[in-house]
Amino acid sequence: MNFSFEQIESAVIEAKQLAAQATQNYIDKNGENYPCGFAWIKVNEKGSTKLGKALMKLGFDKAYGGGLQMWNPSGSYTQDMYAKEAGAIAAADVLESILNIKVYAQ
């Protein structure tokens, strides 16, 4: 699990692109509905590790209760929580498969 910054950056970029696509696919299929809400991804990584420092440079913040999180990885302006959740799940799946770490969609 020794990745370069460029590899981590590439994984985060891909995760955000697929999150945006998944969010838009959800909206195209279901429209924008309620409930309003948020979605994010979380990793149980300290900000002081090599991976943690890279993730923080790429848009992650310290999470309440520990770890690091990225709010709304899709970058979508929709208020539809389920659409944003679809994006968070897609982002988590991509980061898990590329970086081989556990990523939680919340």
C-alpha cells in the first residue's frame, strides 16, 4: 500500500468523476426528489500518514470522531440525498478498489 501522490491523486480524480456520473445517472433515472440531505465518504486514516496527507491535499478533511472525509464527492448541487448517496457509493467503490483501503459511503 505504498502509493505515490500521483497515484493517489489519479484515484481521487477517478472517484470524483464516477461519483458525478453516478449522481447524474440517478437524477436522469429518478428525477430530483426528497429527502434533502448530504453524502460523503470517509476513510479511517490519520491525517499525519503519507496517505492521509495526500488525501487532505486532494480535498479530504478531518472527520468528526476520527479519520478523514470528503463531503459530496460528486460535486453535484442537487439537494436529493439519494442522488448524492449514489455518488458517494461510486466514489467509495473506486477508492477501495484502487487504493486497497476501506472507504465508507455515508
